[in-house]
Amino acid sequence: MLSGVRTAAGTRARRPLFALRGGGGETGAGSRDEPLASARTHVVPSAELPTLQDGLDATCKGDTCQVSRGRHSFGLPGPFMMEDRSLRLRGEEGSWILGRWFSEESEVNMTQLSLYADHNSDTEGDEAMRGRVVQIAASSWVLSSSSIQCVDGVSLGVTERSTVEMEECVLGGAAALDERLARHAIIVGDHCKVTLRKSTITWCKQFGICVEDDALL
């Protein structure tokens, strides 16, 4: 028996009603079906890309978005939306991204980044994320040496046959204080697969991992 896991009947998440940002539009740069051009590394912030949002918008398939040390936000209200994109992100030690993410039919590879969100910093449109820092649907994410932390929410929601692989990652609340706890670290939907290697679940009010029927953990 796996400690911290419960089986619960879940409800299928509705697709948030937001305009797509990033990748140049629904069929723009970053689409997984586009041929690979010369791979580039986009450093943010920089003279050409002063904000994180600029770097993510400029990153195409095969490129890397390199996030410098410090705290960064998207600069636009609502979660960062990805649809049919391939995105590779790398962070320097001490790189934090503040805000929420929604991924649909996308592939993401993330290394050495810390993601964080709480209700006090939410903007218009974030309420549709239901407290999740990252919500993925029909997507594939690979994370290493990264963290996803939140306050009174859920670090990661996995739905619609998505797969997630995490190695040496931390998920859960921001601190061991009542007002800094997460509700859950991970909610895994049916027909999804989550693989944890050398990873840590911390500081949750309820269950660290909530698994719905037919999920693989």
C-alpha cells in the first residue's frame, strides 16, 4: 500500500476559456508538427527578451528557454496557456517562476526551475485553474531538479491520458506552517501515468497524492 494515496472519483476538468498565448497562436511557432529549425537558446531576461513571457513566446520546437536566477512572472493576467507546443526550459540555480500553467497536447521538458503560485497573487482568469499551479491535459512533461509549490492549492493536476516523469523534484506546500500548506501535491486523473524518482512530497493539509481510478503511479 502506498502511503499518502487515496482513490477518489474525480470529475473531468473543463477546458479553461482563455485566449491562447505563446508560440504565435494556435498553429504558430512551437507547434509539435513543425520541422526543426536551427536550435537556439533564448536567455531571459535579456536585451532582446526582457521578460519571461517574451522568452516563452519566442521559443520554438528544438529551442531552449534559459531562465536566469531570480523571480519571474508571465506579465499577463491568467495562466500561461500551451496548446500543441514543444517547450524546453532550463533554469539557473535560484530561478523562480510565479504563476500558473495550463498545458494541452504539449510536450514540456523542464530542468532546475521552481514554480510557485498562491491565491494572494492570482490574477483574472486564474480561478479556472481551481488552485492548481500546473494543470496538464493530454500532454507529456519531464521535470528534473525542479519544484512545484503552492499555498492552499494543488501543485500538479494530471488529466486526459497525460504522462509525467519527475526526478529529484519537490512538490507540495511552501512551508511547514498552517497558512503555507498545500491541499494536495498531485492529483492524478484516470488513464494517466506519473513516475517519481528520488522526489519529495511535502507539507500537505490532506493527501500528498490523490489517485483517481485507472491511474498509474
